[in-house]
Amino acid sequence: MKNLLILAICLLNFSAVAVAQKVTSPNGEMQMQFELMEDGTPAYNLTYKGKPVIKTSKLGLKLKDDEHSLLNNFEVIEREESSFDETWEPVWGEESEIRNQYKELAVILNQKSTNRQMIIRFRVFNDGLGFRYEFPQQQNLGHFIVEDERTEFAMTGDHTAFWIPGDYDTQEYDYTESRLSEIRGLMEESITDNLSQTSFSDTGVQTSLLLRTDDGLYINLHEAALLDYSAMHLELDDENMIFTSWLTPDVTGNKAYMIAPGQTPWRTIIVSDDAREILASRMTYNLNDPVALEDTSWIKPMKYIGVWWEMITGKSSWHFTNDFAAVKLGETDFENATPNATHGATTKNVKRYIDFAARHGFDGVLVEGWNVGWEDWFGNSKDYVFDFMTPYPDFNLEEIRDYAKSKGVEMIMHHETSSSVRNYERHMDAAYQFMKDNGYNAVKSGYVGDILPRGENHYSQWLVDHYQYAIEKAADYEIMVNAHEAVRPTGIARTWPNLIANESARGTEYQAFGGSKPNHVTVLPFTRLIGGPMDYTPGIFEMDISKFSPNNESWVNSTIANQLALYVTMYSPLQMAADLPENYERFPDAFQFIKDVGMDWEKSLYLEAEPGDYITIARKEKGTNTWFVGNVNGETPRTSKINLDFLEKGKTYVATIYSDTKDAHYKDNPQAYNIRKVVVNNKSKLSQRSAPGGGYAISIMEADKSETKGLKKL
Amino acid sequence: MKNLLILAICLLNFSAVAVAQKVTSPNGEMQMQFELMEDGTPAYNLTYKGKPVIKTSKLGLKLKDDEHSLLNNFEVIEREESSFDETWEPVWGEESEIRNQYKELAVILNQKSTNRQMIIRFRVFNDGLGFRYEFPQQQNLGHFIVEDERTEFAMTGDHTAFWIPGDYDTQEYDYTESRLSEIRGLMEESITDNLSQTSFSDTGVQTSLLLRTDDGLYINLHEAALLDYSAMHLELDDENMIFTSWLTPDVTGNKAYMIAPGQTPWRTIIVSDDAREILASRMTYNLNDPVALEDTSWIKPMKYIGVWWEMITGKSSWHFTNDFAAVKLGETDFENATPNATHGATTKNVKRYIDFAARHGFDGVLVEGWNVGWEDWFGNSKDYVFDFMTPYPDFNLEEIRDYAKSKGVEMIMHHETSSSVRNYERHMDAAYQFMKDNGYNAVKSGYVGDILPRGENHYSQWLVDHYQYAIEKAADYEIMVNAHEAVRPTGIARTWPNLIANESARGTEYQAFGGSKPNHVTVLPFTRLIGGPMDYTPGIFEMDISKFSPNNESWVNSTIANQLALYVTMYSPLQMAADLPENYERFPDAFQFIKDVGMDWEKSLYLEAEPGDYITIARKEKGTNTWFVGNVNGETPRTSKINLDFLEKGKTYVATIYSDTKDAHYKDNPQAYNIRKVVVNNKSKLSQRSAPGGGYAISIMEADKSETKGLKKL
């Protein structure tokens, strides 16, 4: 009897009262239901085509030093329903027009015990759900500290997840594919070394997280418009398969400092029964504000090379001299120091890259290690680590600037901050002005190592504010930003399109740090790229690093054809050809694809996709009638079958197909590729095998008769 | 036998080996002896006129994650002896010329176990000893973290100390006079409430610390040139009466992040058997670098009034409206908010102050609460708390600017940062430019409340760097800085004379927060003022605060005559007349002294001094033949006897003497003063009684016969 009674009370407590309200997506397939539980806890659930996606999940925030928090005891005082439909044109992107269509429900809650109001705003799109907490201006709620955000995402089963370990400082991990129930057991081995890392739980994972259910659904959990708040991770209760939001703390353990009026970022759930639709979703951008810049004409996609891979692989060095155990900027005498003979950013070497860029039509050249301070830049918790203005003696900034200009090539600035963000902010105005004065219009910024102010984390509110400050400050100077090691993007580039790329994931550099999983690039578009483009730096042709950097035994786990395909599959308005010029010169025919491939797109079609296995995307270049197709493949060889019916009817094209040879393999035969030119039209079908870690790339250009002469039909 | 053996080992360990070296001050009275102990620990002792001042005291630094540290195992590899004598002219000061004369010993040490070098540089002046640690550039020592500085100051007995509790965030405490052995028992009651405070020990005290020995010595312990290091406190071993340096930690507990080449601040010991010589010491300035500015013509002493005391006392408010529980700068609509009717910084009120300043010849008017953000500025850990640019709707900046200019009065800007230093640094350039654009040449900055970045302390290296950044940045804009709640000064104004004042102690405001000890001002010149001028904001004429601010029961523990004397005894190139104009208008005769008193001095004579009891100082104004004398008195009534032999021989002067009446008392009769004019010359002697918490002030102006007519001789 006693046990029964307890059960009954529990049921009462957790059963929803009759204030539930449903909102359905414009196409009727996605349905969110909001409800208030018995104790006044807000909750929601989500279904897609009638299938449960998110079971009833609680919503709310635990506040610091506040006995009531914003968790329960709420009543609904008003509901506002609306619908929205507009089409907007991104400054750059995977397509020239994006439709933003949703139905909205804003539930205005009053906490009875405190008379405080909170709004939960839901937007139900055809491709998913976004919701956020809003705190209107009111007398009873001004400043408050979020101790924990308690947003739940209750899973319907033990799904398959593509996850990386939850971490306050890095996302540079390989993805693990496992059941949710297996995460705990796989956590330790998933946490590989990083220069700054702070994991928090055996079942904590990062967003954007991709899940696949046994009944054929694909679910992406992430956030949109992360501004003035800390980044959200997900902590899994692996008994009940419930994810709860886990925010990045600051140095004192607090998660976010909030002011009413204000709001959290959007929590996003993208859902489909077709993996391709996850890639096609624009919900994350749609939940961000429209562009904040009046003039965006200075923002331009760029294809670039850089004095970079030679340092990453260990062939060259960022630093100039070995004379000093420590450097004091403004005091250390570099002019009279002994050069170390390995410095990469020399005037001579940079000019070689400029020549190469000009010869092959690249827009820009990035140079790292150009400025003084690299001798002791890392691991010393050094505050005044770089001044972003003073070149090494062997880097003649004026000469290089003028030489690049004469060759029609733009220089890309590098600002490694060593995570000393006060120092960066102090120098920011002068450094950006210095860039403009010297013709630099884009900056790659870096946040390697532990954060200063000490104790802060890469993904805490303090740093989120900093990255945003840098983006907005750069916009003042009409500078494009490519931020590495910053917080992963959440669609902010819609508002600030000068954020042309981020790293914020395990990029190609890890192929020179021991290698990444060959299927890594079949996961990233489902996860990291949901929030915005990645400066993945593809294009590696020499997989055996030791060939040019004898002490580095790393092997790039990819075929050349796979590397080419990445320019299509890993969308970014900023694309690097990362390998050394001398490696490209050995494979001029394959290199042609990198030279040809588009950078900005009118249309993108997601032809085939299965996370962890393969992705095939076709994109039509903006302003031309040229298409590019990319296929990346995981561990298992596979034959891709695609239909070229996206081509304009009645037109003839020449397709140049860069593919793996039959015996190609990322492990032992990565440079085995075929290039064939064939005639295609909108009735053509392609059946193309991809090797393990392989893929294919195709350029499809409209052709007249003279150009198709002698070519076979596909 | 066993006990004897242990004793013998101890003696061996702590006895000095025969590498001792003595250095004597230019006049032979001060003698420092350096020695290396048996285990290679550096040590020193100090005598004055043959009397021991500092017993053998160890030197060294404990490093983080470094088993050897820089504590022992040293050998002397070189000694450099030199002497120095120069006279320099401060931009402003207590005298027009300062002699910097010392003998120097630099001991170059090598740590045998690590082959690392450290230099200890000693400078022996006639008035004391300064020494610091230096770390030359070397291969074996680059970056290092100071876990603890272990500099000892071994006292010779249970001295009397004038101390305030050691604290990482505030010095705004009343001084306690006690034996060293009594500190522990008095600590708790000495720690009064402050808006940000972090004490660390029952026997930890702050510098600058004044000690008096039973054999008649006065000793001041402090530091000079605190740059890029954390502020030093002193931790007392009250069994052995040994002080050890206790640095302010950062958020992670580390004390300082160091780079070789580099050095610590100077540790200073000022000694005399005459208390007046402590006040006359310029050793702290002498240990700082010469002026770093090429042009200092824009730095000018200022006498000012301000819209300030009315807020401090609670009569008015800094904030403009009560409409908002929280404010978001740039979003909150102040234009349509309801004014609260108590806002002090209204155009009308400010004009009243400008009129008053112009009428009475003041240089400037400070206005606090002029800019938006005061509604929620404190206690909310608010990052973007002020923008330093946007006035409240009832503060017409342009109108006030033009009005002040038309009246020949300068406006003084107020930048309260609420200790959100990232926010301040982000706005600094724009805010300083805004000041210059609107004719403001001086800024009062404030650091009330806990520091952001969170977890940092007011006196940690991060903040020391910030205050210095602000000083140097202000100098770029030719702006004078008066920093409140910043780290206490250490003579840096020699190098950066645009730092015209600091608060960094318990100022007059505490008289409106419940009162300060009546003898407080007889201690400050021996302690806080050793490092530089204080914006003490004297000049209170209405001691009963409740007369104009009914809810404030505070009583100013001082007589009017004492208040006048402060303009002489509390040296500062920035002097406020802090009381309300209406209070001054009730006592125009006493107010005359504030109007007359000089601001910059050719010469200062310390006529009488005993810490805690009385101070009498005479100063000759720069560029005139006018002298001003001030006497402040503690709890006990006392008759001061001074000799006017400093006056120019053969000349006649009129002295206006502002003194306490016989029945004056800070507690119940503070406004009882006499003013008398008498004729004096260099043979005159004055015997003048001062009341408890009283004092006297004298202006002595050269006079011709017509001016002395009818006046008595002293």
C-alpha cells in the first residue's frame, strides 16, 4: 500500500496538466507540444511524421542564490501564436536564397511564488524545432546568474550518436559512433590530447550532436545565435536516455550572467528521416538575426594558400630564433639574434607562395609566424605575447605587401592570440588598422592554449563575448574573420557575414598530428558545419608527411580524390589549398580541380548522405552554369550512383571526373586517381566507385560542340 | 645530547658564511649587510646609527612547479658596487628639487643546482634601503611563476605598528596602533565592512606599514615601482617577529608571472630616529624611473569641487531613475524613464557648482553620476556596466561644457568602472578621446566592487597591469588620472606624473559612512602617502551629516580647523573642497583658507610629527613667497610650538591663523574656530593649541607696511 501511494504521488507530480498546446510546422510534419506539469514545470515534446522525436522534456533554469530558480511553479498567463515566411539572400552560402518559414508559439509564464515572468518561444520549422528562454523587462527580475540550464532532450531510445567528448576548451576530437549507452565506456579513449582541454563528465558530449534512431530518424541537437551566453554541451542520463543542457562555466563555476530584458540562445532540434535533409537544413541560420551590416560588398569568398602546412608538419618553424628562453616584446633584440634556419615566414619563401598563388589564380596567401613572439608563445601563460604589428627581421612586410599587390594576390593576416585575449583586445584597433593600411582584408585568428584571463574557458560567456567583440570590431574595419579554436559557430554568420569561417573542430592539421579517422569528413557536415563554415584546409596531396618532414611519421588518412571532393562537401566561403606548392606541382592534373572549383553557390543538392559512411553533394556556382560534385567516402568502398538531372535540360556539359583508381586506398595507395572527361546532360547517370577514405570530385561545365569533340558520353 | 646536536645543526644552517658584504649610506648612518647563508640562501640585515633595524632576513622566491625555486643553493659570482648622486625636478611635488643619492651593491648570484642567475640589487640611501630581485636574460630561466616571494623583514622586537588588515581588495580601513604581538587579537575588529574585501591571515598587514621601536626608531616598510607584479603585503610570524612578503594572488592562486629579463618591484625600508624624516623621505620616488613623458606641460595641479559629497552622504543619488531592475546600455530607454528626483548630476545643479567654482577660483568641477548605468552598477557582476560616453537625459553635456568654458572652469570626468576592467579597456580610447573633445583634461576613475575578470583581485598582477595601462593610455591623450580603489601608489608618479592622485586608503568619504578615527590623518602621511599623493577630499565644514541628509547619522570626526590643515598636511597636487557649496557659504572666513592655499611647493618642512598624535608641516608655494602651515592633531589636545625661522630673513609677513577655539572638539564642537591675523618674521615663534581631532592652518604672506597696519605681532 505504501509503495502504491508513492507511485501515485509520483504520477501526479510528473503528469502534465491540461494546459498542453500543440504547434505544427508549415508542412504539418513536425509537431511540438508544450505543456505545464503539475508542479508548474514547463515541458515540451516533439514528433516528426507522427513518430516521437523528443519525449516529454522539462525546461527551466537553476539560478544561483535563488531558492525559487526558474524551474517550476509557473502558470501560463498568455500564449502568442504566429507564423512567419520570408526568403532572404545570404551574402555568401550554399544557395543564393534561403526560405525562413515557421510557426511560432510564445508561452508567457508567470512564476507564482515570485511573480517573475519568463517567455519560452518555440519556432516549428519543416526541418525542426528551435526554442529559447526570454526574460522580459520587469521589476522582480533584473540581474541573475544561471547556475545550470536544465533544458532536457529526452530521447526515445538508445540511439546511435556521432559524438565528441564534452569539453570546455576544445572540439578538436575525432568523432565516435556509438550507441548512447556506450558513450560512458568509450569516453576515456575518445579524449585525445589537446593543447587546452577540460572535460567534465563521462557522459558529456558536445553539440552539434548527430543522432540516428533505429526507426530511421536523423536528429541534430545544437544551438543557434550563441551570444552573451556560454556554449551548451549535453549531459546524458544514460539510464533514461535524457540529455540535459550543460553550460560551460566561468572561472567561478557560474554558467551565465543574465540581465532582463534578455534571452538565451536558441536550442535547436533538426529532424528528418532522410539524412540529406539534415545537410540541407538552414534552420540554424534562420534562427539568427538578419545581417547587421549595411554594406557587405567587401565580404568576398576566398581561395587561398599559405605558409602553414610546412610549420604544421614540422618542416619549418613559426619562430625565428633559438637564442631566447623568453621574449619581451619591445625589449628582445631580434635584429641581432641568430636566425634558426627553419623559419617559414621569410620574405623569400613568402614570395615563392605569392608567385604560386598568382600562377594558379588563388585569391590570397596566408602567412603564419610573420610576427615576433613565437619563441615562447605557447604554454607560458604569457600575457603580452604578441603585438600583431612587428614582423621578424626576415619578413619584409612592405616588400611582401608591394610584391603581392603587383601580382594581384591578397595577403591574409594571421593573429595568433595564444588565448591571451586581454592582450588581443588591447591591440585590436591598432592591429586591424595596420592590416588595412597594408592591404590585408582577412584575418585568421587563433586561440591556442589555455585562456587568459586565467581560469576562463574557451567556451565560457566571457570568451563568447570576446569572439563576438572581435567579429564586430573587425567589421568596423571591413575585415573578414576566420577564427580558429574559438567557440563553434551557431549561425551567427547570417548576422555577421564577415565571420567567413571557423575552425572549432578537428581540422586537416590533425592529419599531420598522427592522423584523423578516414570517415571524419563524412560526419563533420552533419555536426560542426550545421552552425557555419569550417576552415578545414583540405587539399593534401602528399599523405606521407615524413617525405618532406623526416621527424613526422604522420599519415594523411585520405586519398587525393577524397581531398578534392572536400572542396564541395565541406562548404566554406574560405577554402585553402593547404599542401606545399611543391606537392601540388607533382600532380598538376589533380590540382586543376582545386583551381577550378567554385567558392560561392546558387544552389546545393544533397544527392547521397549517410553520416560516417558517405556524402555526395552537387553545387551550382553563383553566376555561371557550372556545377561541381563531391563525394567523400568512409572506410568501406562503395559505389555512388547519382543522377545528373539537376543539369539544365537540353544543354550539353563536359564533366571532368577525378576519382579513385580501383586499387586506391587511404592507407597504402592514396595518390592513385583517375581523371576522365566525359560528355553529360541532364539525363546522365553516374555510377562511381569510391575507395576506403576516398571519393570523387567532378566539375561539370557547359560545353559547345568543339569542346565535346572526341569525348565519350557518360 | 640529541637536543644539543640539533641545536648545533641549526646554528650551522642559519649562520652566515664568510661572504658577507657591507654597504653604507652616503652619510654613513645606514648600513646594509648582505650575506649568503650556509645553504646558499641570500640574506641581509640593516642598521641605522649602529642600532639594528632589520635582523638577518632571508631573501628569495618560491617558484611554482620548480623543485629548486630561487631560495637557496646560491653562490656569489660577482658583486658590483657603485654610487649615485643626482638631483631631479619633479613635475609637481612637495619640493621643486629632489636629491637621489645612494650607494649600490648588485650581488650576482648563481644557483648551483640549476645554473640560473639572479641579481639582488641593494640601494642604501641616507633615509633607508631599497632592494629588488633581478632576473637577467639567460638560457636556463625564461618564464617562471612566483608561488611566494619569501622576502623577510626580521624585526628587532615587539614594535608598535600602525597597521591595516592585509587584504587583496581594499585598503579602506582605519589604522590600528598596537604592538606586533597584539595584531592577531585585534585583526577581527580591524576588518570593517567594504564593498570588496579579501583578507588572508590573522597576522597579515598591508604596506606601507609604519613601525615605532622602543629604542626610538621609526621604520616604514613598503615597495617602490610596483609594475607588472602583484602588490606586496606582509605576513607576521608573531613568535619571532619576522615579516615575510605576502603577494596578492591571482584567481588561480599564483602570485606573479615573470619573464627573464625582468625584476620585482623594490622592497623599501625607510628608517629614522626622527619621525619627521619619514615624512621627508623621497626614497620611494627615487627608486622609480625618471619621467617617461617628453612633454609634461599639460600636467597641472588642480583645486576642485564636485557633485559628489551630496551623493556620498545620501542627499542625492548617482542614478537617474528607479524604473529599471536592470539596465542594458544602448537598449534601456532613459529618455522616457521617470526621473527619481534625487539625481545629483543635473544640468541645473552642475551649473550651480560651476558658478561656485568660478566665484571662488577653483580650477575644476567633478561630476559623478553623469553617465547612464548607475541604476544597477554595483553588486551584479555586470560586464557592460558603463560606456563612459552617454549622459543621462538631465545632464546636458554640451551645455555644461560650454557653460564651464565660459566661466573659466574645467570639468573633471568621472569614470566609475564598477571594477569591470575589460569593459573599461574596451571603451578607453573612445572615452578618453571623448573627454578631450569636450575639454576634460582629468579623470577620476573608480574600481568599486569585485573585479571582473571574476576571481581576480584589486591588487593582483592582472589589475596592477590594468591600472598602469590606464595611466599610460591616458598619457597618450594628455589626461591626468586620479584612480580610486586602485592599488596603492609606489612612487610611480615620478615616471608617470599624470597619475596626479590615488585614493587607495580610507578617505573622507568614510566620515559619511559612520566616521573615521580622529587621528587617521596623523597616520596617513606616514603610511599611504609614502607612495604618492592621495585624493583625500578634505574640507568638510558640516560635521553633522544628518543636517542635510536626514537618514545619515554619520558624524565627521574632525574640527573645521583640522579640515583646513589637511590641505597642507595631506600633500596632493589634486585637492578637493569636498563639502557642499551651501556649507561653505555659511563659513566664508574659514573657506578663505581653502581658496588661498597653495597646490604646488618649492619646499616643505616637517616641523613636528608623531604618528597617531600630530603632524605639523610648513610649505612654501612654488613661484611665490607665500608659506602655508598645517597642523593636524589626534585625540589628545596639544599645544604645538613652532619656529617660523624658515621665513626669509628681514622680510615681514602677515600670518592668518585658523585655529580651534579653546572649547572646540571633534565630537561636540567641531565648528568652533578662531581666525586671527598677526605680523610675523623669521624670528617669530608660535605656540598654538589644537583640540582633540583639531589642528590649525596658517597662510603666511609677505606684506608691506600698509598691509600690516593695525595688526599685532605674533
